Amino acid sequence: MKRSTSWHSDAPHGRRPRLRSLGAGTILALALLAVSGAATGYAGTSAAAPPQNVRAPVIHGPAREGQLLRADVGRWRADTVKRAVYTFQWQRCNAAGAACTDIAQATDAVYAVRHGDIGGTLVAVVTATTSDGGTTPAASAATAVVEPAKAGAPAVTVRPTIVGTPAVGKVLTAQTGTWAGTEPVRLRVRWRRCPANGGACRDLTRVAETYVVRRRDVGQTLRVLVTAKNAVSTGSALSDPTTAVTLPGVVPPTSTGEPVIGGTAQVGSVLQATRGDWRGTQPLRFAYQWRRCQGAGAPDASDCRVIGGATSATYVAHRADLGARLRVRVTATNAAGSATATSNPTAAVVAAPAQPEPPRAAGAPTLRGTARMGQVLTATSGSWSGTAPIAFAYRWLRCGASGGSPDGSGCTAIPGATGAAYRLTRADVGTRLRVRVTASNRAGTAAAVSAPTATTQAQAAPAAPRNVREPLLTGTPTEGQTLTTSLGDWAGAQPITYAYQWVRCGADGGRADGSNCAVIPGATTLKYVLAAGDVGKRIRSRIIARNAGGQQTAASNATAQVAPLASGPPRDTREPAIAGSTVQGQTLTATSGAWVGATPITFSYQWVRCGADGGRPDGSNCAAIPGATKTRYALVAADVGRRLRVRVTGRNAKGVRTVASNATVRIAGGEPALPAGAVKLPNGRYSIPVTSVSLPVRLVINGVSFRPNPVRTRRTTLELRVHVVDTRGFVVRDAMIFARSTPLLTSPAGEQRTAMNGWAVLRMVPKASFPLRTGYNVQFFLRARKPGGNLLAGVSTRRLVQVRTAG
């Protein structure tokens, strides 16, 4: 009989196996051959398709107790397994090759047949895995039924073990196990280095019962193959693998905070992954792998599809991700090993927004103003469709007496006339003007031309300056910030010269023209830097226009109250307040007031019980009420006859400040003593007539709403709803409510009475001068009074509010 020998190697791809002289009687057990140009354990870039097996793995060796079996990987289609990783799992089956179950720790390319395998068959399952997540298992044919060892042949009764700590520099000792069989039985020990995640092991040159762990073993496991030989036959047994080898003094990576994915889960959007938080000896190296999940996936995303080539911290969502949720797995590696952490899934990936539409004119631009030398013409942009935002550019055209062509092609562009407003000059007399509006968005541009004006007339007698659009302030009303004023728009004989004057107004904003506000010395340019003396005040700019016909002064709207610097310790600009009925059993509610300073500012509360005099203004001589540290406090019997305050403490990184509210009136006992005419409302509150409100009780405007807000057109009716209570918390009916925009930009609403529920509704129509500019606010002065009472004193109250506008 001719006998042939086939050697198999688990050496890395491209490296020839090396055989060493092991001495007579040594059995060689070389693992896994390289197939289809991809070596076991080599991982690389993603394959184009899942691995495809074209020949099942084959088991080599006799199916007999104590014998060593070897499995090859079979044959795979080469273009599907480039740089693939192969892992092994041996299974124990019944005599028919069915009902197979995995054998624990049997994840090597070689397997020593055990006593428990007798009477059954064995199968090797080889799984090929590519870097894009494609996996395909392939099972060998079952062996013959496993036979017992020959009588007297070496047979292991206790499998080999390894004693010692698997760390670099440590000595491991192989316990060869217990063997039966005809004596003498000679034993040989072969050490093997194995991947920690399973797969083909590599024979080491060490043939001895001890082994000094090396640095190259870090992250791997070790096991021993013991070969026994006597006069009858040979036998083999494998130990279980050690744990992964570590490097002494080096702490392996451990995740302490999972990775996080930032960005929008939308096709075409860039997602950014953080690596999370890690512990472990430096340096740590990080690798990323993005995965596509149906649903949230397993906690470690092991059941999610690996996205080929997606191995950086950023990832651009693709159409293939639609409906899926994305996760990223981060692997940290150092000299002691590696560990992985997986992010939470994103939301389901959605499609990119629809493509933008270019501008398209739906209505031509229009011109307003008188066609006379020295007058100002104002252009509207017209009506447009297309994807917002749309930007508009203006070009004024001078045409002949006929008005030129409808598209403006027969007209001449006026140099420098590129704003929405244009002042007619001597050169325009006898001509007609148009404006060309060019609309642009991210999808393109389009143009539309207005109808022509009437023929421009010569200038009449010099007209004094006349403000047609008030100056506009820009900037933040905070100490240290810079405000900038525009001139506004003016009509009148040219030339017109302008002078600036900044004024400091009270909390009501002063008169519309700023004439009762204090002039700020030296503030005579178009810019003004807010100073400490401006804090709490409202600022206006006043423009003085002069020409040959005279002069006029126009003021801007007042700013909000100037706030102090917001970078220091907490500082209150409005004290805390207490609202609610001051009767035993009722609940009082505290507000923190208004504060400035470095953010964030946190607040804590302490209710205090004061004497009949209300205690000191800061509440420092009042008794703290135990447990009363919330914004709400229910009055108890101990409070009756006393006055309460709430002390609010603001804290930030710069410091701490405590302030107190005003004291309440004395707390009454039992049921409230209701004012005359009190009516209980469905919500449990009481409505009282305004005639039951007398000093020291005052009216309070505690609710305001506009509809619409923002205002987008002057063709709508502006509805203002105002709610009134008194300082005791009662809803007030029949109070007189007055509202006026400052400056006057709407029709008058007249005074309106509050209804039973305390609400009054005022309706006004915006005038042509009502500004429609995005980011601009129109202010309103509100007053609530008692009929016949003092307009600005007594129980009356005032409040400034504002409504947003949009162009």
C-alpha cells in the first residue's frame, strides 16, 4: 500500500511554514492550510459579497479515542473571502451524524478525541467572516463512529491542565494529565498560541512542561497538546485554553462611558462619533466600526450589519441606511489587550429634504411715493414663491417718457441706486422710474420689474425735513455693549444734514420723541457704548435733520431696560414677589424676580415669618419656617396675624446673593373676608368689582397676549388680550384698560372694561407706518385704572409689552 502525507499549516498568508527538529517519536500536529489566498486570522477591508463555500471542510485523522483530528477550512470562492477570518467549532453528534451540539473550548483547528465521544460522530464547523460583517458557516461531513482506544493504547483519563498566571514573564507549567495504557507511556508536551476569540492555534517551538510567557503572547490564549506513545499506539489530549495573556503593570482598556453619535440621522448628513470614556494604561489606540441595525439591535450591536469601509469617527448616511438605525462600535487597544464599547442607536435614518425650488415671481414689485425731485420712492419686493430663505437685491432704472419696456431693458441703471428706497434727483426730472428686484436663494435667481412711476416733476419750494420712517436701534441693551442707530428715512428738500443725540429715558421709555429724556453728554455719533449709569434705563437715539426749509427731530423706539454686565456674581434687578390670597389654608406662590450675572444661576428659597411690622427689608430678623423651601407655601395657623416674606438666594460660579420679597399683608385666619361684590368663578378663584379695590391694594396686569404674534401683514386686525388681578390675588372686573403703541403705529382701541374673568380684549389696525421687519418689536403702553381714579397714581398700574413683527 502506498501512503501519502499532506501537511497543513496555520502560518500567516504569504509566510512559509517552518518545521523544527523535535526528536524521534514526536507527533507533528500542524494546523489549518491557507485557502483562496486568505489566511486564518487575517482581517482586512470588506468583501464584495458574503463568503461562498465551494467545498466543505474536511476532517483528517482516525475517529478513535485519544487520536488527534485536524480540520481544514474547505474551499471558498476567492473573491468573497479576501482577507477573511476563519473560526472553528467542533460538535459532538449521534451515530447518524445528527443532533449535534457544540463541544466547550473546542475552537481550535485540531481536536483530540475524548472518551465521551465514543459511540458518536464528530463534525467541524468553519465560519468565514469578512470585515464588512458577512459571515457564512460551513460544516464538514461527520466522521465515522468514534471507536474506543485500542486495548493497551494510551488513553487520557484526566485531561491536561495549565498551572500559573498567564502574564508576560510568568512561568506556566503543563500538568500532563492522567493516562492509562500499557506501560511505559512516553509523553510529549507541545505549547500552542491561540486567538482569544477562537480560530486556528499556532504550534510554538517549546516542547517542555514549562513555558515562560512572552510579550508576543499578550491578548492571546495558551494551551498544551500532550502526545502519549507506548508500544501499542499513540494518543493525544488538549488542555483548555488559559485566559488572555496580560502584561504586568498594564491595565487593559475598560469602557466607563459609552460612545455618542452626534448629527442628524438623514441621508447625506455627516454623523460624528465620540470614542466615549475609557480607563486603562496609556497609550490607548482606538478603532471605529459603524453598523446598520434593524431596530435597536442587541446591546453590543452584534446582530447589526457591519458597514464596509465605515471605520472612521465620521460617517455620511447613505440611501442604503434609510429606515435603519446606526450604531458605532469603538475598540480600544493597549499593550494589555483590547475592549469594545457600543453607542446607543440613532433615530431611524430619514430621506434628505426635497430639493430647493428657485425663486419665481408671483406679483410684480410696487413703488410708493411722489414722483417729484427731492422725494423718496420706496419699493416693495413683490410676491415670490420658492424655497425660503429668499434674499432680494434692488436696482433702480431711469426710463424715458414712455416708461420703457416691461422688463426694463430700454431703461438705464442709476449708479449706486441699489436700496429699497431712492431719493429723486434733478437728473430724474422729466423721466419715469422703475425698480428691478432680483430674488436669490440656494436654488437660483430670478428678476421682476415694477410698473413705471408717473413723469418726475421738478422740485417745489424747499420742504422742511420730514421723518417718514423712524430711526432704528440695533445692539443688545446690556452694560458695555454698543448700540447703533440708523437715520431712518426722511423727506424734504436736499441737502439734508443730520446730527445725533442719545438720551436716557425712564422705565416708561419717555415720550415718543424722547423730549422728556435726559441728554447723555458727548453721545453725538451713530454709535453709543452703554455705561453703568444706563443700567435700568431705556435708551433712545434722536436724529436732528436740517435743510433750507427748517429742521425736525425724530426719535427711535426705546430699548428694553439696560441690563448690567452678565459676567459677574448674581445681582437682582427686580426683587422677588409673592402672589396669592393671604388667608389661612390658601397657598402663596413666590417668583425669583429678575437677576443678572454669569450663567448658570441657581436659586433656593426660604419662607420667613415676620412680625406685624414686616421685619427688615432683607428679612434677616424674621424666623425661617422649617421645611418651607419651595416656591409654593400653604398658610398655616401659626402664620395668622404675621406677615411673610420669601428670601431668594442666587448662586453662580462668581458668588452668592440673597434678597427678600416685600412682606405680605397680615395673614387672616379661617375663610377669606371677601370684598364686596365677590363672585366665585368655576376655577375656584373670586372675581371682585374694581370698586372693591382701594389702597394699599393696587391693580396688577398679570396676563398679556397678542394675536397674531408675530405680525406679518398690515391687513390684519391686531387683538390684544389683557388680564387684571389685584395685589391680593382676586380677579378684577370692570377695570378700565388702555393700550397705545409707542410711537403711535395703530388705530386707537379706546378703553375697554375687563369681564367677569378679568380679561379685556382690545382690537387695533396697523397703520401704513407699522414696521414689518424680522427681528423687530413694536412696543405698547398698557394702563389699568379704576373709573374716576387717578390715571397714573392711586390703584392704577402700568406695563410695557411688545409684539414681534416679521417681514
